[in-house]
Amino acid sequence: MHMISKDMISKDPQLDIYDCMKRLYFDVAGACMPRQLPALMQLVDATHLFYGSDYPHTPELGCVLLAEALDKTDLLTDQQRHAIYYENALKLFPRLSGNKGKR
């Protein structure tokens, strides 16, 4: 994982903020529809998106409704949805792959 350090900024005054943001990962569990997800997808591809429900801090009904909005959007393919819900997190945190399917 690449980190953006103070040294990088001072050595490269022409640092491209959009290039730096493409290295970040984004949680789309909040109310990302209808505006935020399309804007975010112009900046990063779906491999940098995750769904972390924030349960129990977000009530169960809220988690369900927010996930349903992602399930219904035409902005994502089924493969991208699967990656957002599961695969992207496992790639970033491979130690979790041993717990796949366990709750």
C-alpha cells in the first residue's frame, strides 16, 4: 500500500491530488446514492470500494436499505457488487480470508 507523506508533497510541488486519491479506498455503506457513487466512480474504479455496514451503529433497517440501493443501481455490474461486498476487503486484508463465510 502506498502512503502519501509530507516528504512526497514537499519534493513534488506538482503532486496530482486526483492521482493520490486513486490510491485510497472508500466505504460506500453510507447514503452513496444517487450522487456520491457516480462521482466517486469517476475518480476510482470499483476495486477501491468497500461496503462496511457500520452495524450496529447504523440500525439494521438502515443497513438493509443502503445495501438494497447498491444492489439496484445500474452503475455496478454483478461482479463489481460482489467485489465491493467481499473480494476487495479480502485483497486488502488477506488475513481475513481464513474467516470467509464465518460470522
